[in-house]
Amino acid sequence: MPIIDVHAHWGPWPFHMDVGSTRLNLELMDRYGIDLQIVSAAEAVTYDAVGGNAALREVLGAEPRLRGYAVVNPNRVEDSAADLRRCMDTGRFVGAKIHTTYPGRSIGSPQMRETFAMLDEAGVPLLLHTWGPDVALLPGLLAGLPRLRVIVGHAGGDAWQEAAHAAASCDRLYLEHCRTVADAGRIPYARQAGVPVERLLFGTDSTLVDPCVALGVIRDAAFTPDELERVLWRNATELFALPSPT
């Protein structure tokens, strides 16, 4: 069965880890049968959004199995809007990424509201790093932004119950459950809360985390074959307007 990974990274991180090359991305993809991976640049997330996105543009031009997220900085909305257009115009980027920790802006901050409005106007999906109970603010923030669809990265992290209820109450929130701690029952809880299988996506956090962790979470969620197809690739093709993998 095809697999599309909607949450991955390219480039070195400021941790004691030997990650950074596209070679490692592709090795892990081959090891676990991942056909397509959507990545953000580590430099763009942690340090310089515009510079990191520019470096990723070069990488994506040479790697047909990778697509990109343009990282946007909520502290520099106008610069990020222009850079997002540059990235999307290449045809190799499929959405935007915001990491709340590194720019120091919480989900409920005025800067994040302004950035959400910009992304709603742009009409591109957003992968949002979430960790903590402020994930519950998302339905209210999206109420006046009809075009913006948000992937709740890590499904709230330690606030996965709050994330489940937020996604159940807003049809433009998608849950993606990758994280380093494989808490049991996260996906069944979300489904019991009312999140349909059409808004569950597969992400790995590769290359920071080995994809086997996320694959184990999916294995234990007891999906039917049709549901598994939706989660592993079909939902992603619909959200990002991607061709079906072969």
C-alpha cells in the first residue's frame, strides 16, 4: 500500500544527532515503504525561515520523492507572505509550516492570528506544531478563516485529548499523531470523540524520529483496510492535491 508522510524534515538540527542529508530521508523512506514525504527545512524552523526555505527549494528540485512546506515566521508576516509565494510558485511546495516554540509565539498570540489570516488568504494547508492545551483554541481561531485547513502536528503532543475534541468540533482540523512517546489509545480516543477517518493523516517526524514509531501507532489503531488506505495516503492526496502514488 502506498504511504505519504506529511510531517518530516530535511537538514541538520542543533542536536547531537547525525541527520541532515537527503540520503538519510530516502534511506528511511525505502526502509519503511514511504513513497512520498513532505518536509520542512530544519534551518527554516530553528533559525532563518527565508534562508532555510531557499535551501530547500534547491533540494526539492533534485528529489522527486520529496515535497516541501514553506516555513513561515509569525514575527515577520509580510516577509513570510512574499517568501511563501516564491516557494509555492516552484510547484514543489504544497503548504506552509509553523513551529510555535522557536519563534516564541503561542497559538493564541496576536502574531499567530495575523499569520493565520495571511495563510487563509493564500489558501494553502498549514502544518502547525502543537504541544499543550492551547491547541483547544484552534476551532475559535479558524471560525472566521474559511479557506485555512490546519494539520495539528503531533496531535497536541501531551494534550492529545484536547486536540481530539478540537478536531471533532472543526471540519478544517486534521490530526497527525507522530511523537516520540507512543501513548496508547490516542487514535481510538480521537475517533470516539468524533474525528472522522477522513481527517487523520500519517506523519513520522523523520529524520528526527525513526518512522517505525509512527507506523507502530498506526498498526495498533485497528483500522480496516479501507480506513488504512485513507490514513496512509488518500487523505493526503486530497488535502494537498497530489497525484495518487503508484
